[in-house]
Amino acid sequence: MQPRFRVAPLLVVLPLLVLLVAPLQAHARDLVSFGGTLVVPSSQDSGGNSIQDVVCAFCTIEVHGPINGDLVTAFSSVKVDSNLAIGGDAVSAGTHLTLGEDVAIRKDLVFFGGQLDIPSSVGVNGDRVVMDGTIWTLVLLAPFLIILGLVWLFIWFIVWLVRRNRQYAYPPPGYPPRRT
């Protein structure tokens, strides 16, 4: 009896792969980074492709051109030139955010921790939630610091247990033999 090739698992896996790959193709104009430097160019290409979303953690962002989507940063440094528009939300946590004159944010501005340099001419069409100051950065980092402290305590405890139960091999009396 020949084993039959099962088509049912293939019919489940192929649509899942298409669903996973399609968003990557649709948002190929996004800038995403972890560390490093991101630069939004001032002129877009001739095909009309412009930057949709900018997402970055632990990096430096220089915005010289418009962003059609969201600007999301964490623990970064962001400088937006004057007379630009951010088409979506601007969300920053633990970031030094500098906005130029007449920057327009089409949706919400959410800023938590860090330093905010924003002139009065900046327009925010949605809600504005601002909690600036470096003390809020500690609030953001507190869960990570607690977890790091617990991991350190656990490692210290394991090392203490191993050292406490270690059997030392002492030399027998009279070893090495005395020479006279």
C-alpha cells in the first residue's frame, strides 16, 4: 500500500505564508531599525513612493521629508526639520524629540519620558499626551531593572549553592613527604 500525499496540510500552510508575506510587500516603504541612524530624505523618488512609517529603537533619526504614516521611537534621538508633516501619530518613549517650526502632526502626539523641544507653532490635529522629563524614563526602565536584578540574584544564589556544596580535596597528612 502506497502512502498517500496529503494535500490538506499544504492547503493550510500556503495561505498562511501568503498572509505573512503580503504585509511585508505592502509596507516596503517603511523605515524600521534597531540602533544606528535613519534618515528620511527630503525628496521622494519619481514613482511617488514616499516613506510610510518610521519605527526605531535606540537610534538617531533625521527627518528631512514628509512621513505619510506614523513616527514611533523608543530611547532615541529625533530631529524633524521645519515645515514638514507627519501623516499619522508621533509616539515617543524615552526619546529626545526636537520638532522644527510649523511641523504638522495629523493625528496624535504621545510623548513619555525624555526631552521634548517643541515650538508653539507645531500643529497637532489629534490628542496631545506629553509627560516629559527624565524621571519618566526611569519609570519606563523600572520593569527591566527589576527583571535584571532578579536574574542577577538567581545567578548569585546558584553560584552560592555550588560553592557551598563543593568538596575540597585536601592532601593527606604528611604529603608531600618531608625531606631532611
